[in-house]
Amino acid sequence: MSQRYLEVHRLGRVGYANSLELQKELEAEVIARRETDHLLLLEHPHTFTMGRRSKNDGVLATAELLKNLGVEVFEINRGGKVTYHGIGQIVGYPVISLSPDREDVHKYVRDLEEVLIRTLADLGIDAFRVEGLTGVHTTEGKVAAIGVHIKRWVTTHGFALNVNTDLSYYNWIIACEGEPVTSIERLLGREVDMADVEERLIENFKNVFEYEREAVTFVSAEAVNA
């Protein structure tokens, strides 16, 4: 297998529409060249996203209440139902080529779960999969959601890990299968450094997806929010 390169983009807070545009640009680049993969790590303002399996009643809040809460709603092409993105949450968008060696959608999702499970283990949290469901769970509830889109074996969308997340926003949606949600902050009883969690995510992503250390580079986040 030839050397695979990964560029990690640590972007800070990014509007959801801007993140979609960036993913689309990188997706086209990866499809055309198959040389460099990308991992975007960022935080969104308060947002509800509706995946392909969403129903119209998945968002419980009225338009007026959504405005008062400061929440935007997007219908998108990832798998899954309604989920929340917001402040205190780390969102990861891998834009990577699964071709020719990793052309297995279920394995890809399991690998994303493994990245998250290892990251939580690093923090002393016992997390696990639940058969028949997607995402990462704890005895206190679901801590990470996953929803992906794949075009010509190039991935977009990804995972959302609740770190220091205000969980009250989940009261306004029917998230995934309706299971309870939690956060790293709630599980540990203290606020957690987001940058430290990002570092652990990057290391575990590199190991699970088998990138050599010298093949991982970091790029600046300039102009994403322009």
C-alpha cells in the first residue's frame, strides 16, 4: 500500500454552512487526486442537522423558539436522523479516500467509533458500542454521534463528541434513537480542556487509520469563516 498523507485542520469555531462548503471543496480535491486526506476538527455555533432518515417531527422547537435559542437548522445528505452541534462539542469531519484498500462503509463507521472509544479511554472513561446503533455510548448515555456520507469512496461529515456541551439543547430534538445523552464534562465531573481532547483524537485517528507519523501535517485555519 502506498504512503497515505493526512492534513489535520484545527479550525476553532466555524459556521455550519462554511464547514459544508469546505468539505465540498476538499471532497472534490480528494476525488480528483487521491493523494492527501483531511481531518477537520472544529466547533459549531448552536445547530440542528437533519440527516437522510430524519422526520419532520424530529425538531420539537417552533421556529420562534429556535430563533430565541440561537439555533440554525440544516437538512443535509449524511446518514442518520436529527442531531445537535454546538459550543463545547468537538466535531470531526474526515475527508478521506477509502479506495482502494478500505472500501467498506461499515468498517469505516466502526473505525470512527474506535477512534472515539480510545480517546475516551485516554480520559479514563469506559465507552462502548451498542449493537444495532451507531455512535459511542457510556452507562450514562450516548457521548458521541456519527453520521457519514460517501461519494466515490471519499468520506464527508463524521462525528460529534460532547465535551463541555450544554446538553439542554438535546431537549428540543428527538436525537437518533431517542437514547439519553451525556458529555465528558458530566462523566468526569469537571470541565475538560478541548485542545487536549483534540490532541488525543488526532493521535487515535492516526493510529486507527494507519497513517505514518511523518505523513501527518497541520494546516492553518485562515479564511474559513470569511
